[in-house]
Amino acid sequence: MRICAIQMDVVKGDREANRATVRRMVAEAMQAACPPDVIVLPELWSTGYDLERAEELASPMGSDDAAFLGELAVQYHVSFVGGSVLAEKGGRVYNRAQVVDSEGKYVAGYDKIHLFRLMDEDKYLAQGEAPLSFTLGGMRCASVICYDIRFCELVRKLAVEGAEALFVSAEWPLPRREHWVTLLRARAIEDQMYVVACNRCGVTGQEVFAGNSMIIAPDGTVLAHADTEEDIICADFDPELVRQTRARIQVFNDRVPQLY
């Protein structure tokens, strides 16, 4: 299974401009000699952090953005994972990652559990209530969003329940770039899973975003790494490598959860 992360700049509050960027970069990715099976987008790729207008910009269940991705999925026969959007549900707005399969069908959604107070997410967004696992290309996968990667308990729960690959969508700032890189490799190593992390790049107001999207193997090897500009990175996932890594160092068998 070939995975591609699209690291893009995001125009705050301008859904059409951001969709144009996605169209352009997806077309570029699919023109490769070996096109991807799965494409991953950044957090809030369609609107950016225009949280003051969150209620206005959100569509019911994020359906507008899911439909847009569904059209691209059918056109190119490619699946989309992550790429969170503003989604309205029950009168509240959530930061929702979406999974759309290669037939354009909306498969699942994940509402961000850990809201980042430094970006005022807690003032404008509702907290998600459940993790997400799903199957893609024969692999058990999970999706989290940005700040979630600081909470190793969440990722360990997903791994214990069988996740072999973790998809991370983010708008992570440049001043904390080293945290981003370190946390992603730590999650891959400690949970012996693939990690594909798609961050945005560019500038919004005073906030400079880090880029540095990464695809990491279950042993912590970095398979692909973007810099700070718009970029497309790709790598191949092999489920057997996850099994070999977990068999070699049997972290899950050696856990003593009753003590912690």
C-alpha cells in the first residue's frame, strides 16, 4: 500500500482556494510513475484555524468537504485519510478527521479528543468522545489529530487494539518543530507501527507552521521527510514489517498494565 502525504499551505477561511490547492497537488501526486493508494491531508485543510467563523464554515457532519474528497477519490481511484475539517453535529462544531475510500464513500470520522487551549480550540470546538480505528488495504489503521500525539495513552490504546498504522493530520507551529519530530518517532517506536504525519506549512497572521511532514516505519526509521515548503512525500507500507518488528521486541506481551 503506497501512502502519500500532501503538505500544503492553507488560506484561512477560504475553502475554494484550499480546494484548488488540493486539486492541483492531488493531480501532481497521481501523475507519479507509482501513484499512491492513499492520500493524507493536513488538519483543517479546507478552512484553516478560522475558529471565530467555525459555525459559519462548518457543514453538517463535514459532508461538504467529504463530498469534495469523494469526487477526487472516484476520479483518481485513491482513498483519503485524515485531513480534518469543521463538522457540525447536534448544534456543536467538531474538528473531524475523515476517511473516504477509493469509491468515494465516506467510511468513518474521528472528532479530535484533545483540544489545544493555546489555539482557543476549547472556546469554539466540542471535544470528541471516542478514538477511531478502521481497515485500509488490509491493514488496521487509526487516525488522530495534531495535539493528540502528545498523549501516548491514546496511541497505545489504539495499538493494543490492533492498529498497525497511525495517520496524523496537523497544523503544528514552527517553534515546536523538535517536539513534533520527536513525538512522532516516539509513537512509531514505542507502539511499533507506521506513522504518517501530514502537517501544513506556510503562515497565517503571526503563526508560522512547521511543515516537516513525515512517514515513519515501525522501528522508527524515517522513510520520507518534507521540509518547510509545500511538498508531496510518499512511502510504501508493508504489514509484514509491523509483525516482524513486534515479534522481535515483544513490547505488547511484556506490558504489566495492572501496575500502571
